[in-house]
Amino acid sequence: MDQKTTAQIIARVLDGDRQAYALLVEEYQAAVYHLALRMTGNSEDAGDLAQETFVRAFRNLHRCDPDKKFFTWLYTIGLNVLRNHLRKRKKAAAHDETAGGHLNRTAEGSENPEQLLIRGEDAAVLNACLRKLPVDLREAVVLRFYQDLSFEDVAAISGASVSAVKMRVYRGLERLKQLMEEGSGHGRGSGLHS
């Protein structure tokens, strides 16, 4: 959906056509859900947090600048919702790092069961390591690589400079690499780094 269409839909919603908001939800719900899923590692939490993001965005739609990208504004709200959630959950997650392994599902396809198992293990290890990153580094990596956003868009969403975002992505990738190497050294098998 282009920026002009989005601005028209926002104008309709602000003029009282609440049903038009469903068009924005439909367009961005998958992206917001996947952002929440990558940040939390839990599909149930991700669904709830995505819904909360859209509720907050609806309540504050009058504050959205029509001259700027809607998804940037929406993702900023989503990140704030996620940060609050992660802060609340931090103490509980510290003593139970194995909780929430909902990201290890693999896509169906023509792969044989062994390939699916290896890929599933790779995804599970990667996502467990991703959840161990500090929130600012995790946000940068998820937005840049899982959401496929430019450094400029990540900067606009996170409120940081482009150079700070690049540094966070670099540090996040370096730390992720270390965590993956540490994970493979604990008897997970050599098939994880193909």
C-alpha cells in the first residue's frame, strides 16, 4: 500500500469511518505480528502485542503525520509496546530461558524429514540466541533483517541515528554469532552450522 492510499484511509478513519481502519490492520498485521514474534519468541504473546499495537495506533491516529511513512509510526508504537512487555517479563525470563520456544516450526515443502529437523534445530537455536540479545540490539537486528527495513527506516522507528543503528546491528550480529558458537559447543551437534 503506497503512502497516498494510506493517508487517504487515515483521513477516512479520522472523519468517522472506523471500518476503514480494518484496511490498515489487514495491510500491516502480518509485519507487526512477526516483529512481536521475533522479539518475544512466543506466538500467543505476539498475537496479543500486535493487537495492542493496533489498538494504541487507532487511539492515537490523530497524531500520525500523513507526510511520513505510516509503517514507521506504527512500528514505533509496536516497539514501545514490546519494550514494555519485555521489561515486565524480564525477571521471570531470567530464571527460565528455555520458555517460549514457539519459533521452531519449519515451513512445509519438499524437504525430507531429516532436513526439516536440522533446519528446525537451526531456527530454534538462532531464535533462542536472538532472545538473549539486549533489547536494543535485538530490535535493530530484527527490524533490519527479519523485517527487511533500511537503516534509515530502523533509525526513524527506534529514534536513533542511522550510525547508531548500524552499530547496533553490527554489535547484535557479533553477539549473535558468539551465542551461536557457544550454543554449538554445548553438544548441540555439528549439523547446526552448515
